[in-house]
Amino acid sequence: MTMRIEIDNLAKHFGAIKAVDGVSFSVKKGEVLGFLGPNGAGKSTTMKMITGFLTPTRGTVRVCGHDVLVDPIAVKASIGYLPEGAPAYADMTPDGFLKFIADIRGLSGKAKKMAVDSAAERARIAHVMYQPIETLSKGYKRRVGLAQAILHNPPVLILDEPTDGLDPNQKHEVRKLINDMSHDKAIIISTHILEEVHALCHRNVLIAEGKIKFDGTPHELEAMSRYHNAVCVAVVGVDDDALSTFLTSLNFVMDIEVLAAGRGFRVYPKNKQQVTAELSQKIRDNGWQIDSLYAEHGRLDEVFRTLTQGHS
């Protein structure tokens, strides 16, 4: 895969405030990167430096091989950018706004009409194209912003909170659009919505206090949870004391805890290993009937809090 975004030791200081402090990562063609972090972590500042809206204090940004400081016009031509809040001219209609953006992007004639029509259709805003933007809901304003970002079919998309303000159906449509586009683009999605991690992202970078705290796959992020591969189990007709004694005697069990409302126990395996089948067999070997037994994947909210504790 072709490298589309390369960031090395990127920093942005506002006086004594280090909004971004030595961030390095890259994004390839065909990759959707989730850029995670609490409010004030440096996500939007990083995106503004990638797109050329802010000048870095130090470090380099290359987009499709172009340095953002040396060739900012080529960088901007390669990027579709949805800023935080999806700003647009309130008195314009989506049709007028997209035509205005097409003019800025150097499109004209048939190519301009095709680009506007395609972006409107893909963003599902065709039926509101002639309403003033100020009369649209937050969700539709967001989709107008998304339409302008994809208008010129750029190789790189930078999307700051792309599903913010959307209802569940609209979120599904936008996620499907992003997934459909991802095979031939490099996409960065800044978000604090943890469900996006699995819905959209191939990889995640988590930032707090301007520094990267994690860079890896959604599965690797989830595996950091203390609940990863923990097993919840309930057994028919066995009292808690007997079941507790039995579970803690197993050599692959590190710890157990009682589930709420008498629903059994959560079993924490040693080294977070998978023990579902082994535990099930041990219970049956003891002559007991299993009421319920399932493994947990892990909890992203817990990992997020652990990695960013004290930074939100």
C-alpha cells in the first residue's frame, strides 16, 4: 500500500501550552485511522496542521509526498477536510455552497456538475439542496460539510467528528460511505465516540496531553482491558460459596468477582488467556449444569480512561 500521510515529531505550542508535543504516525492508502482522545487532547490541532491551517512549531507533515510547509497548495489539493462543527455559509443553499467549493477546487462545466451531484447523492442531501443551510438540522449541516470534503474525490480525507449530531440511521449511512471510500483513500477520523473504533477504523492512535498513548489495531486496544477474555458464568443449583471455591481452585484462574443480581461470577484468567472451552469442560466434569457462560472482549471505555486518566 502507498503511504499517503507521514507525520514526524509534530508539535504545536501556544506560549507555554504544548497542545501537540512530538506526535509521529503515518496512514496508508486503504487505511482508516481513528484519532482518539479526550477533549483538549490535541486532536483538532493536529488535524489543522496536517491540512495546513496551522503552522507547526516543529516537525514535518507530508501528504501524498508533499511537505505541508514547502508545497501547501499541493497538500490542500490532495485533502478533503471536514472541520469540527462543519462550518459553512449559513445564507447559502447546499447547492450554492457546493458549487462555490467546486469553483475553488478548479472544477467547471460538466465536471463541476457531476462532482456536485455525486457528492450530494453520496452524502444523502439531494432533497435539501435548495434550502438555506441555516435552516438545516445539525445532522444535515454535518452532511453538507461531508459533501464538500469528498467533492473533488481526494486521495486523503481528514474528518473531524464526522458523525457528530447524526441520528442512528444517519450514522449508519455516513459509516457506510466512509467504508465504501476507504479502499482507495487514506482516511483520518477524529472522534471521541468509542463505537466508531469497531464500526470504521482499521487502526487507532490515542492521544492525551498532546502525546500519543497508543498506536495499534482496535483488537489490540480492546485487549488492554482488564475484562479481555474474562468469562461470565452461572451454574444451575450450586450455591455461591461452592462455586466460588471451585472457580478459585482452577489453575488458570487469576481472580473472580460476583456479578450483580446473583447472576453468577466473572472469572479473570491468568495472562488474559482464552479459557471459555476449558472452563466449560471443568464445570461439566464436576457434574454441574451450566446456566450461562460467555467471554468478554474487553471494554474500550475502561481502556480509554486508563490511558487518558487525569487528561480529560
